[in-house]
Amino acid sequence: MIPPIHLLDEIDSTNAEARRRAEGGDASSQWIVARRQSAGRGRRGREWNSDTGNLFATLLTLTNKPAAEAAQITFVAALAVADLLDAFATPGAVSIKWPNDVMLDGVKSCGILIESGTQASGALWLAVGIGVNLAHAPEGTERPATSLAAHLRSDIAYPPAIDDAATVLAETFAVWQARWESLGFQPILDAWTARTRGLDGPCVARLGHETVEGTAEGVAPDGALRLRTADGALRLISAGDVF
Ligand code: BTN
């Protein structure tokens, strides 16, 4: 079943709103979607450009899984966004970059930021925040960015409206989440690996304030990136460390 979608004209941040609801005791799964954010949050404490035309959505969901297992939802989110973009983009354009950047022709088009906490009941809440560049890409960012509008299939004139994109995302997310819940992580990791580029070559992982460079050597069974650093050491970098 697809959680209800609450579409707002403007909010500070859909992740912040999800956190307020979770901390206020709201225990129902729901999507919070905004046409515009006044204080969109990105990874590493950055601002997320949130002008009208792009999708800003957060799934608030509760789980009884231990935190390390619950963090696998980041791979579910990447697959859901990849399916959303696939429905509108030129064939073959969509790929994933570890752990959850969804790319169009190799350029970042989406960002995912997951926040979490514990309710008084002991249940873990997850706020899976997803920003998709539908209509435009921000300029002047540290890494180049693109938008779906620049990669549309030839028979599609415009990127989808926010409410349509949110509905498709909620549907694709529900499919992958149900697979994860019923079959476990392995099929998720397999599907994610098949769509992910750059798991076997030069790689820079940015973890909060630390940057680790090396050569990627695939992923561990829990999705952690195996990164061989210049001194020959093998580091396992958990997707949860990329915040
Ligand atoms: C990144 O830096 O790559 C992650 C960006 C995540 C942005 C989304 S937009 C919807 C949700 N609300 C926020 O404030 N941030 C996330």
C-alpha cells in the first residue's frame, strides 16, 4: 500500500517537517512533498537548492529493524528514484553512483538524505529525503548537476508535474520497499549493483568532513564500499557514513 502523500506549497525542509512529525509522536508512514523549500538540507551540512519545478519529497516511515539494517533503505531509495527517472528519460541514461546518487548520463540529478531517531515507543523512525532535479539543475555547485528536463525521451515534451512525479515515486518506492521487507536485502543489493557504475575503479568517498580516495573493489554483502587506499589498506565504507 502506498502511504498518503501530503503536498505542501512551501516548507522549510520536508526532512525537517518529517522530523517534527516523528518527534511529535506521529507513527504513520507518510510522504511529505513540497513545491518549494526555504531551507532545503543537503548532505555534509550543505544547503539543497530548492526552487520551484523540482521534486522535494520525504518518506517518513517507522521500523522495528535494528539501525544498521534499517540503513539499507538508502539502496531502496536509489532504486525507486532510478525507476522514476527511467519512466521519462532517454533509454540507458539512468545509473546509480554509490551509495545513492542517481545520475543521468553520468551527471548527478538527485540527492538523498536520510535522517533518523527513536520514538518514545522505542520504534526507529526514518526520514528518507529525496530531491530530484526535474525541471532545472542548480548552478555553481561543487559537483556538476543535471536535470530530467535535459534528458527527456524524445516522445515526452516536459518533465512531470510535482504531484505526478511524487505519485510515481511513492509507487516505485513501495514496490522496492515491499521486496526488501519480504525477501530481505540480497535482491535489493543485486538490483542496485546492476544499475551502479564506478564500483571498480578510482573513487573518492566523502564522509562528513573526511575524504577518502582509493580504488573501489566492489561492495560487501551489506552494501559497504570496498575501497583500497594508496597504502594498500582495504577500507569498508558504510553507506550510512555518507551523510
Ligand atoms: C545530497 O546532498 O545529495 C542530498 C540532498 C537531499 C535533498 C532532499 S530535498 C527533500 C529533502 N528535504 C531536504 O531538506 N533535503 C532532502
